[in-house]
Amino acid sequence: MRFVVLLGVVSLLADVTYEGARSISGPFLALLGASGVAVGLVAGFGELIGYGLRLVSGYVTERTGKHWAITIFGYAVNLLAVPALALAGRWEFAALLLVVERVGKAIRTPARDVMLSHATSRMGRGWGFGLHEAMDQIGAVLGPMIVAAILFAKEGYQTAFAWLLVPALLALSVLAFARFLYPKPRDFEFSIPVLIGKGFPRSYWMYMIAVCLVAAGYADFPLIAFHLKKVSAASDGSIPVLYAIAMGVDAVAALVFGRMFDRKGLPVLAAAFSGFAFLAPLGFGRSFGFAIARMAAWGNGMGAQESVMRAAIANMVPPDKRGSAYGIFNATFGIAWFLGSALMGLLYDVSIPALIFFSMIVQLCAVPILLRLRSPKKSD
């Protein structure tokens, strides 16, 4: 529990840093002279690289076993790129730093999740990953709020980015402390099962199919926010508040779904997304009330994804294969999310009912796959 909480504190402080920056990255790029197309490409490319590189990072983690070294290096790149934005005088340099920040996150995520998988074997993986996600999302709420307060004080974007150096350094300090206290997280594992064969079990690949379907059909916040702005369902000032609401719900949902997963297994995820799929129309209504309801549903879905989805991997794959397993999972999820978001963006310009239909059907197709999968307490 102490190890999970320590990494949770690291994630909380890290989210204050980069979620604070992401909440103003679009306007900052525009201020420096970037076009709308450039902003969209930077955001999309950053996410694509950020998820795709996790495949490589996961493989390197598995082959080298240097979980701490890779995690610390990734966090350093991820976090220090943010305050460096205060020095950006051209949008091209700012765009490069935003991509570098995503690269750092890609480097450290699989290695960190493998270490969490070892520790959570003793406390319940759903609960452990859920607790970590809840602490992570507290930072995701605080970061944009801190940045907003600095901007309301008329201090400017550069000052906001500079202040984010404080949580970045605190996160790296706590991470170093955790490394000092727990140099071998693998020792948390109850038992190390014997690895038979060289590949992953069939259940893992079926799970990847379900993950792709959920990711592809899950409407992203920028598209929902774009719609709310276009139809005047929410003001510019209220949209960040809606995002904060979603992040707060995410934190609570991660704890709830994590605990339920430890008791009931993957059917919890199937039930969750079968319900969330039917709430897709709420995000594309014309009233502020619908927007609040959709943000609560969106946050619930994100909480389920970030807790149960990661916890299930550890139950399917032996410890020696988890680096690659988490790398493949993250890369698959990110690419499917990117492609689904791109398609839904195109559908939005053609037909909003078609977008809603696509979102609902694709997510519902994942449900029967999840219901067929068992969730063993130990690796197959």
C-alpha cells in the first residue's frame, strides 16, 4: 500500500504539471502564431507518438529489467519539458516540447505499470490500480485550476509554465524517495509463476480486441468541448470546469470500479461500457444540463478504463512478460483511440446521429468479448 501511495503521489504531482500545461497548450500555440491545423496536428501527433512508443518502451523494459531507471528517465523527460515552455518564443519550439513531453510519458508508463502490478498483487489489483488512478486524477483537477488562477491574476502563459516547475521537481523527489525505499518492487509479488511458451495467452489477445473497440468508440473530450462551444451549450469559462468535473468523477469511479473488479472480474467492465455506450447522445445535445451529465458519464468511463483495464493485464500475463504486455496494451489503446477520434471528427461534419451510432455500436461490440473472458487471480 505504501509503495502504491508513493507512486500515486508522484502521479498526482506529475498530473498537476502536464495536465496544467495541456489545459492551456492550444491557446498558447495560437498566441505564438500557430494555425488551427497546426494545433490539431501537434495534439494528434503527440498522442500518437506518446502511445505508439510505449510498445518499444515496454519491450526494452522487459528485456533489460531496468524498471526504475526507465521510469525515472521517462518522468524526467515528461516533466521537465513542461516548464521549458516558459522559454518558448516560437510555436515550433513549443510544439516540439509538447511532443517531447508525450515521449517522456511513453517511456515511463509501461515500466511504472509493471512495478504497480507487482505491488497490487498483495492488495487487490483493481483496488491498487484504482487508488493510483484516483490520486492521478486529483492532480488532473488541481493542475488546470492552478494554471487558471495564475492566468486570472494576469501573470501570463510563460509565468504559468514556469510555476509548473515546482510540482515537477516535487514529483521527481518523491520518485527518488520511492526508489530508495523499494529498490526491488518485484519482491512484492506473491509467487512467480513458471512461464510456459513464448507468447501471450489467447485471453490477452481477445482482450486487446475489446480494448480497441472501447477506445475507438469513446468520444474524446476535445470533440465534446468543440460541440458545446459550437452550439453555445457552454461558455469558454465553463468548459474547463466541465473537464474538472469529469476528472473528479474519474477519481471516484476508479476506486469504485477497481474494488468491484477484485470481486467480480471483467464482467464489471462489460457492464460499465454497455451502460456508458447508451449515454453517448448526452455529449452532443444542446443544453448545459446534458453537458454536465455527459461529463459525469465520461469521467466514469475514464475511471473504469484507467483502473480495471490496467489491472486485468497483470492477471492475464506472467511477470516476465508484463513489460511487453503493457507496451502492446498502451500502443493498441492509443492507436485505436486516435483512429476512432479521427473518424468521429469526420462524422461530426457529416452527421452527428451517425457519430453517435458509431460510438454506441463499437463500444457495445466489446461487451460480449469481455463477458467471455475470465479474470484469473493468477497468470495462466
